[in-house]
Amino acid sequence: MVADALRPAATARTLLVTGEAGAGKTAVLDEARHAVVQEGAKVLRLSWETATGPTGAAALADAVCGVLAEVQHGRLLARVTAVRRAQARSGDGSELTLLSTLGETLADAACHVPFALVLDGAERMPPPTANALQLMLRVFRPAGLPVVIAGRPVPRGPAAAPDLATAADRVLDLPPLRPADVGKLVGQRLGRPAEPALLAAVRRSLGPLAGNPAAVLSVLTALDEDGRLVDLDGRTCLAGTEDGLRLTVDAEPLRRVTADGTDAAVVLAGLLHRAELRLEDLHSLIPACAVLAADLGRTVDRLVRERALTIDGDGRLAFAVPALAAALRTLPPRRDVRSMHAAVVQTVAERLGPATAGACHPLLADHVAAAGPALNDGVAVPLLLAAAARDARSYHPRAARAYLSALRRLPPNYPATLGVLREAAELGLGCGDHAGVLALGEPILAGLRDPGPTDGGGLEFAALAWGLSALHEHRSPYDDGAVPREVCARMPRAAMLAALGGRYGIGPLTPWPPSAEPAPDSGRLRDRHGPLPSRAELRTLAAAVGGHEELARAVHGLQREEVCDAAIGRLRDAAAYGDLAGALESVLGERYVRADHSAAGRYHAMVRDYLAGRWDDALSAARGIEQRSGACGGSGTGQLSRALAAEIHCFRGDLVRAREWLDLIPGTVVHPLVARARLGVRYWSGQQDAALEEAWHDVRRARGSGLLTGAERVLLRILAFVEETRPRQARQALEQLAALHAEADTAMTRESLLVARGVLDRDADGAHDAYRSAERRGDRHMMLYCCQVLAEVGDDPQPWLAEAAHHTHLLSLGRPGRVLLGRSAQRRNVPLPRGRSAREGLSEADVQLIGMVGEGGTNRQIAARLACSEKTVEQRLARLFQRTGRRSRVELVAAWLDGSLAGRGPVPDVPPGGAASQGAGSGPAGG
């Protein structure tokens, strides 16, 4: 629209582009000007900012003469002279004559040398000059001269500057950027796609400014300055937590807030960062510092008027833009904010007493924690404990902070201290707040260093809770020096937790400690009434990775009828993938508290997405786990998400990224899932002999360590690689699979054995049984391999080839998957399937693309949302047109909305994503 307004026209037309600061007005003008200039048109800037002397019509005349000097046409010399004469007489009250002359002069110049005028920053124009421009454009319109003006909306009021909108033929109000546009802008700024979590964090930090281009770019610049952007798996991710995302110091919203001084605004930002603040709390500061309290009051009034600060119905203050508050906190305060927090608490505590104040006003606990040593323990501790007891029933996060703050003030090993420690640990476990439980490490360690005569089970419970939470965050509980090793001798369950981690890919693999009878005081830990697993449950979790006899004995030791065969099956599946959260849920049942935000919870979701074929979501989860590991200071001991990410990239043909993920895993890690990924990546990278030799070694090492579940997929992959070229090794793999199944007896070992016999012995019935078993478990990748085997050994290959093509499409497999389909079809001398059945209809990716087209998205906007190139979008749309028989975007969307696409016949099945990356070799997709 703006570019059209700048093109030559027979009549006068004026366009006003409005938008808040940073909305992109200048960028729109520059882009439109560039587009028009490329077509050969002339666009000149009407500069008023360099004008000196008086304002009004005279200043406008100077700017117009400067524009005409750029036109460089001999005919205009007389016109410029006429303008100057009229300007000289304007002091006698003939300003209208000057404006009329300006309009005629500009119209004549545009007639002989077509050009357009642009004026940016109209809101900064002096009111007399803006008034003159408004009058010239309304009354003395320069015919044939396009004029585009950009500026902020003019506030209404008697003293407001003239509204140029009344002189415009059309007003274009730039709306905030849509989320898709923000993603595109961030991608352009960073030079690569951004992780959705980064985009969401930026939007949350900006609040109402989330659609403001300048604000978005300011936050990205600050992130770059702070070194908080990392490249991971081809995307830019946020390093650490999103807390503290800020605007740069030169950002316009920050300049507005600090225009009248920074002291009160910085203090206010510091107060709101650590605790809630209400209007009534400002009165509490008057006895401590009346001058600052008055400054804060005035600052609050000003920021509320400017909509930088909000006040809810309860009088709570909050910055509308969290990134603005974070930017204020980077400025040096001239006052001690901790004393302000203490003053807020002291006033209420003196009036009600500490305990009553905490029970009646639990939000004061955050002020106590922020005050630190500025508040004495006699006031702080009773208030914190009373507030925590009150909030434990309603608002867990603040209760956890209150407990932690109280524990830092209480002496260790007092009965009261240990009771508080247990309450805090129980609260964290009960809410799935494993990061909060890990924060209790310092008081736990202090108690373990100097144990008291008796602790009522509080210290032991807290230590065990800490160990379980460490596993949830993919950290080794007791091997990193955080807890003394002698703890394992005093607490057998602590040693069990440490050993359990190694069996699920978390920390080193250590021998299982000798079984011990329950201690006389074990009832204090309430084994059967909370999320902390008992010794029998820990033995069951550990036995799930080994043989079926050992697991049967462990399950018998549970002495519970509710552990059914289905739960044991889920436990075995989870153990094969090192899915600690899934395994705990299978054993604990309703006692397990979901912790989706923990590393174990994220990995549990990743495994589900991997098995279901949602591989893009699985990769996103892997990136999130990696970021969380760095943000929490973890050592990255949960290696299995890296192995699974390498596995996905490997089968999609991107061996470069697969190797990048695999290189993050130390060579000392012993787990079948890691061995499986190593085998596939190294084999397809051209290291066939070394890959196979190391895979055999990994299988022996895993079995020798008691890790049986998951080893069957390594053996199956070895067999798939060597079935044609090394028959002896293939038979050896089959024998090993049979022995492994006899020892472990899981659904996955049975499937692998049946498929292996289908490959070597051409047992179609067994391969079909394996397919049905994998289908029940929801393992799409195993289903694909079964289809390929059945296509080669079954009676009718066509249905299985079509099913394999369907899975290949959904998994977005690269060249390896397509080569395998071609090889299977060639062996049976049948054509490749060219369609998907009508019942399948369109894929989720197809529906998503049609939805974005229906929203009016351009190829560029769709490419930004899908993190691909515009050419890829064009290719996908062309394939959709071909498959559906539609010729345009409108027809495609209309057909989808009226349901006519649902009943279409077979359509070509072309796997999305284009060709595979260079270096991808062909190989089996099985295992």
C-alpha cells in the first residue's frame, strides 16, 4: 500500500502511516521507497529537522526549497524565486499566499519531473510547522504529487498538535506484529530459525510490546550482549532461564521511564522483582525514608499514566513490560533496596506480631527473603514459617521460597530445623517441584556434615528427596560431591537411588548395593503414602533393566496386587529408553506426581513423541533438555535425549547434526540406546567395519553391566546391516537375540526376535505378529521396519509397501528410507506405491500448510513460521495442487473447508523435506 502511494498519480493523494514508537514506520517507509526507486521513480525526503530559525510556514518553505533543489530542473528556478518572494512577504500576514505558492510550485515540479515526498517523524514537528503543512495539504493541494507521512498517533487534547490525519486521503495504522511475523523478524535478525521457546520467552518479556519490532530487536540485542543466545541443532536457543530478558539501555520505552530521573524507578523495579508490592505498602516506607516514599509515589503515578505500570483490583503493582523492569534493574541503584523490603515488613510485624503477620499476610515472606540481613532473625523466622504454613495449602511457589529462606537462618540439626526441612522436602515432592527440592541442598548438606543425636527421620527424608529430585533433573545424586559418600553407608536407599540413576542413563553405572532389611525407623519415611519410592520399589525399578526372573522377584517383594502385567509392560518399555519418569509412574501409580517441567518429565514426553512418530516435537524436547541442563548447572549426565536426537537426524539423512549430538555423549556411557545411535550414525557415515565391531563390544558391555532391555534393538540393527554381506554375523546376531529374549522376555525382545527370524528365515507370520505387537505399543519406527520385512517375505508386498510409504512420510525420513522402499519393491519386482489411501487424507503438515494459506499468509510468512525457505513452501504448495487437483490457493482452501478433500482417491506420496543432506548413505531403517 505504501509503495503504491509513492508511485506517480494524476491526482494529489496523501497517506498517513501511524503507529506507536518502534512499530516499524521508518522500516516500512524505507522498504516502500526502495521498491519504488528500483522501478525508476523518484522519492524525495521532506526534511524539517534540519531547519533553523522560525517555525511555521517559513520553515515549511525552506524544506520545500531544499526538495526542489534536488529535482534539478531549469524550469523550477523561477518557481523557487516565487517561493522566496512569498516567504519574504509572509511576515506581513500573507502566510496563506506562501502556502498557495508552495502548493503550486510542488504541483508544477511533479508535473515535469514526477516524484513523491516522504516525511518521517511527524510527531516531532513543531506545532506551527505541522499546522502549516496540514493547511497546505488540505487547501492548497499539490496536484499529482504523492505525499506519505509517518508519525505516532496524536493524543487528543486542547493543547495537542494539529492532527495531520485530517489532511490525509488515507490513514494506515500499523498493527502490532503477529506471532508469525515476530518469528520471521527474529529469524532475520539472528540469521537462522529461532527455537519456539525463545520466541515465547521474548513475547512474554515484552507483554503489550510483543508486536513492536523495535522492542523485539532491542531484547534480541540485549540477549546477544549478555551472551545468552546459543546455536543448537540448527536453531538459536535461549541460554539459561528466561528470567532477566531486558531491553537495551537506549530503548525508547526505557528512555521514557527514566526521563525524569532513574532513582525512584530503579528502586521500584528492584522492589517488584523480589516481592509483591501494593499501594498501601508505600505508606510503610514513610517512617524509614519519607523523601523516597514521596518520590516513589510520584513515580508510580507517572508510570501508571504512561501505562508502564499496572495496578490490579487488589492494588498490586506490576510493570506491564517485564523486559523494561529487567532493564531498570541493570542500572545502578543509589539506595539500598533491602532496607526498603525490611521497612515494609517491620511496620506490619510491629503492629500484628511476626507470626500473625506471616499468617495474615503471607506475601510478606518474599519481602523477608529479599531483606536478608536487614531484618533480624527474631522477626524473620516466625513470620516465614507462619507464611509457609499458610501458603503450603494454596500457593506452593511462595511457600517453598519461605521455607528455604527460613532454613538459611535456622541453625542446623535442631529438631525444629529438621522438621522444617522435612516439610519443605515433602512440599516440593508433593508438587513435583524438583528444582525447589534441589535448592534445599545447602541446609541438607549442613545437617549431614554434623548429624544430631536424632532427627525424627527429617534429615533422611530430605536427603532421599534431594536424591530423587536430582535424578529428575538428570543429575547424578551422590557422585558429584554434593553429598558425602558416607551418606550411602548410613542410608541404604540413598545408595539405591545413586545406583538407579546409572541404569537409566543418569550418571555412572555402579553396582547395586546389597539388599538390606528395612530399618526399624523406616515407617517414619511413609514409604507407601508419598512419591518417595520404597526400597522394594527401587529394587523393582532397577530390575526392570535386567532379566525377567530378577524382575519377578522384585515385583513379588512389593506385596501389592495393583502392579498388573500392563504396568510391568510399561515399566519394561520405559526402562529400555531410560525413561525414569515413565518407569516411576508405572511402579508408583497414583502416588507419582507428574513433573513435566523437569528434565525427566521432558524426556518422558520426548520418548512418547519419538515412538508416536512426532519427531519434530521430539527434537524440540531434546533442545529444551539441553538448555535446561546448562541453565540449572547440570553436568549433562542425562545422555539418552542426545542419543535419541542423533537417531532421528540419522534416519532423516542429516548425518552432520546426528554426529553433533553424538559427540556430546562421552565414550564411557554404557546404555543400549547410545550404542544403537552410535551404530547407525557411524555405519551410514562410511565406517561400516568399525561401527559393527564397536556395536558388538557395546552389546557385551551392556549385558555384562546388567542392561538387557534395549540391547535387542542393537542386535537387530547389526543383523539388518549384515544380512546380505556377512551371513555368519547375521546368524550370530539371531542367536544372541534368542538368548537375550530367553533372559529378558519383554515385548521388545520378542518383536526383535520375530523380525530377525522373518529376515533370515523368511517367517512372515512371525514378522506379522511383531508388527501387531509394535502397533499395540505405538512404536511407529518398529512398525516401519516390520512393514519393510513383510514387503519382502509376505505373500502380497503391495499393502506393506504402501504402509511403509505412509510411515516414511509421517516420519519425514530422508534418502535412506526412500532407498529402502525402492530396494524392497525391486526385490519383489513390483512398482513403488504412488499414493496414500483416501481414508488417510491429508497429513498434519498438509493441514497446517492449508491453514496458514487460509489465514492469508504469504510464502515468506509461511516459510518463517515453518523455519524453511520460500522455495520449499512453493514446492509443497505445488505438490498439494497436483495431488488435490486444485489450481489456486483459493480453490485449495475452499475445498478443505467444504470437506471435498476428505473423499479423494489415491494421491501421490512424496515425502516432505526434499533431498537428504550430503553424506547420507543408504541402509536399513530397521532396528
